[in-house]
Amino acid sequence: MNKITYILSFLLLGSIFIGCKKDFEEINTNKNKIYEVDVNDIFSGSVVRTMRLIQEINFNKLMNFSRYAVVGFATNPSQETGDNYYNQFYIGILRDLLKMEKDYEGKPEYVNRLAMVKTWKSYVFYMIASIYGSSPMSSALADVDNPKREYKYDTELEMYTQILKDLKDAGNLYNLSSTVPNDLLLRDPVFGGPNFSKSDLSKWQKFSNTLRLNIALHVQNLSMPLAQEHATAVLADESKLISSIDDMVMLRFGSDESFSASYYYTRFIKNNTAFSEMTYPALGEYFAVYLFSYKDPRLGAYSMKANALSPSKVKPMLYADTLTRSHPEHCNTVECKDFTKHQADGLNPLRRDSILVAYSMPYVPLPELNSLAAGWEWAFVPGQNYRYSDPLGSKNSVYNFSFVHTDFVKENAAMVLLNWADSYFLRAEAEMLFGSETKAQQNYELGVKASFTQYGLGGADIYLAQNGVKWNTDGKGYADRRLLYRANINGKGGKQNHLEQIYKQRYIADYLNCLEGWNLERRTRALRFPPYFANGGASDVEGYNSQYNYWTERFIYPLAEQSKNGNSYYKGIENLKAVSPYYRGDRWGDNVYTTLGFAKLNPDLIFADRMYGGNKIIAPNCEYYNKKYGKTYEEVVATAKSMTGETDEKTALTKAFDYEFRNLIITYIPK
């Protein structure tokens, strides 16, 4: 064995042992020889490493990219050099998968094992293609008997074509009636349930087919014929798609803090001595306005209430609002400077007050790092010599915001890659593109209901009856506090409007499935969120704008590729540029702003300087909080009494939402 082959063999052996169970037998084996691979020893490790990598990328990047959550420390653009993630993808995960695939090819007694390996390998390459674009696939890793120095960068279309073929093959390989006792996983981390028992092969087949449908629709901007070929083939037998909660692709972490806990838990919960809103993911405002606008009961399943994590006696963040109230009940020598006149003129029963009050809100989004771009400023309050401040910036404590629900981040959290609702929304999209609008509507509504069922919620029919959510209707949503973005749903009209409804409801149902959220927006541009504001801050990102930046379109390639795989690296950049609807020249085109081929052009780029450049005066308005508990003081009191069961006015107001009277603005007689 020559030196290169020896090194590759040793590395591969090490990666295999990482994936093995704790008590894997190593006695009487030659450490420098690769023995027959057993999927039960290795596959679980490959899945767990994939799970941890997904959560690592989510936390550091994709929670912010998808706008599902705000991770405070990561809201400034940064340029991941890629070496760490690339190594985890190729060396930590794919090397073992490709070895298993090679070993099971052509063995009829192991068709199910082969199908499972092909399915998981396809998902990993789908991640790579979605994140980087053109990447090594057909020659991804050297065979240990035939080491290589160059690794070809396949084009996006070549990658997706092969991924779809592999998923088609996997779907056809599954033999649900197999009598071979070990042609499955005995400890299945995907479809083995909470006790990690043996594989449910029918669910694996549904995973393969639903993933194939997902990727088929994902590539429509690259090749509509390829998308149609695979989407229509999958839809020919919908019984082999995810069709229940139990079918969802749900990856489970364990309860052992030192060995099996989720990456999220170990990263920002375990051993943290001080709580920080800069590291604990919180509800983002742009996502929240959709939930607020359409009275979405999933809000409580997605995030915790404000102050839910706080110790006792931590004051909530109070929102300032204006109300009107009847004046006579408050006309006294303390509150009314015109008390004597008001008592004498006989008009007091007609008078009302406009008052400034403050109260806490049940859910409070965490602002992204910079509220304003460089050169922007808050407007002056009318009639005053001071300016507005950020309504979400007046916190009393780091605990004041609504953080991601513990169900998503606890040590034994489950992580969903494809849910029941996805299956219906994918069918709805495919029907709108290639089939029947009637079937599209049916699947759209079933998708909403499936999402509600996933979280144990009722009221789906009420939710579906709202304008914008109801098929073929428009809905006007709330704006964010800076009035830069509004959560409208334009569903009335033709195909594109119906697709917008499908896309936005899928986005909402896929909360914290960050890759899917990021992918969905890039390939559809249905959400069109505003950029992030740099406010003059510096960054190492090539192509960075110190005022505003639309978020990352891709990760850059590893820096090491320039020296170790140079010819293929530069060819990979040419592959990017050949299909990109928009690329920048920085770093030869290998920068975070170059749009991938599967994606649409961001239509707001052409107007970006007009919308976000220069100097602007911002008068904030939290539409979603205004008059939250009633339009008048009397209505607010009634709400407080109803919420608490208290009969005393002051007690009810304090107990319900920490009500504060700030000051009397004006007393007037309505016209």
C-alpha cells in the first residue's frame, strides 16, 4: 500500500469507528485494513453527525437567513471560510455513506439497506448543492484503491439530476415484503421511534419519494422539464408520500447531556452561567407579523411568551400606547389642571381624555442587531423636542423577548426534515404547475390542517376562513415597526397568486426547518424580506455594503480548495456564473451574494438603493400592538377583568398586563 492509500484507508477506518456503537468489537482486527461495512454499526453515526451539522449551520447562519428566528450575535453578515462545514459534509458523513453504497450495490439481499443509504446520501448532497452550488459529487471522494488529486465540481444541474435519479432508484428498491431479517436497521435513528427500534421500511420509502418531489420542485428554475418529469412520476402514486404525522421525517436526539443531547442544547443552554439574548434564538419580527396578522395559534407552539424564561420579579418590557377614556371619572385636582372650570360649565359629561399608557405584550420579537441603516434616524415625536425610540428596544431585561420554544432546543428535541404539511404543500404546488387547480386547493387546505394537527391545535377551519389564508383571497397583514415590510398575502387571481398562498403557508408551517425556509425564499422570492442594516459596521465579507445587505445567497467554497483542488475550484466558479441570475465579481464570483442557479433573481435588488440607501427619517409604529387590549380605557379594563377574574380595576390591570398610566395628553369634547 503506497503512502497516500495508507492515509486514506486510515482516515476512512477512523470515520467508520466514529459511527459505530460504543461496544463495537475491535478485537483481533488489522487496524490498517477496511473490513466489510455493517450498516447497523455505521449508519446511525452518519445520521447523528448530519443532525448535529444541520443544527450547527442553523444556529450560526440559517436561523437568521430564513428569518425564522434572530440569533443576536450572528445578525451581521459574516463569511464562513467553509473548511469546517465542507470537512463535516465530505469526510464526516459522505465518506461512510459512499462506502456503504458501494458495498451494498448488486447485493439483492440488501436492497433496503442500499435504498436507505441512497436516500440519506441524496439528502446530504441536496444540502451541499443548496448551500454552495456547484460542488464535487461524481468524483466526491477518492476510492482508497485509486486515490485522486483532483475532484470535479459538478454543475448544479448535474448534481440535482443525479440526486433525483438516486431517489428514484431508492424508491423503487425498497422491498416492503422482504424476508431477509437484517435488510434494515436494527437501531433506526430516523424511523425507529423514540426507542430507536428497527426500521419502518414503508416510512423510508415515503421519505425517499417526498424528498424526490421536494427536490423536483426545487430545481424548476434550472430545468422545468426535469422538475415536471420527477414531480409527475411521484404524484402518480401518492400513497407512497408522507401521509400522516407518523410518517414525518423526524430525527431524535437523546437525553444524555454528555453523549446524545442536541447541538442547540449543548451550544447555548447547557453550562451557560448567564442568560443572553445574543445567543438564545428568539422570535423574529418579520416572521412574527404573519402570525400576528392572521391570528395564528401556532405562535404559542413556535415561541415562548415574553419573560417565560425569566426569574421571578423581572420586569417585562412595556409598550407605550394611547387610549381614550371618559373624563369625569378622572376629573380631580390631581389629574385635571382645569378642574374648577370643568366642574362648573356643565359640559363635563361630554369630555374625553387622550392618555398615554403602557402595558406588556404576550409575545415580543427580538430586534435584529441594527434597527436603522447608516444615515437613518428616528423622527421627532410631533409637538415635542425629542425623537422616537425603537419600540422593541425599550427592554427592562434580557429576558423580555419571546425565545424559541423549548420543544425545539431541549436536550432530547426532535428535528423535522420533512413534515406532513410539506407533503401536501408540495402536492399543491405541483398541481398548480402541472395539474389541477382544484387538487391544488384541496392539498393546500389539507397542508394547513396537517400543520395544526402536528402541533395539537384546533381552529384550522377558522384560520382558513380569513382573507389571505382562504383560497383565492387577498389578506392585508401588519407591517413591521419601521413600516418597511407588510405581511400581505396576495392570493386572489391566477396561478402566481395561488402559488404565493402555497409558498407562504408552507413557510409558516416549516418553522425552524431553516434550510427549507431559506431554499423556499430563494427559489420563489415570495417573501421578499428587507435587508439587514449594517449601520456603518465593518465586516470581512467580500462585497459587503456598510449601510445595508440582502442576506447570504450561498456559502463560499473552502479557502483550501484554491491550493488543493485549484483547477476544479475555478471551474466550479465558472459553473456558478454560468447559471447565476445575479453574481458579483468579488473573489472571482465566489462570494456570498452570488445567486445560485436554482434560485430566482431577487427583484428588489434593482430598487435597493432607492429603498434603503441614503438618509431616511423613520417614525415607528407597532401596528400589531396598537390597541391590543381595547380601543378605549373602558375596553381595556373589561379585558383585564375578563383575563384575570378580578373585580377590582387596578388589581385586574396590573395582574393582566402590568398596566401603567403615563400621562394625560389632552382633554377634549368629541365633535
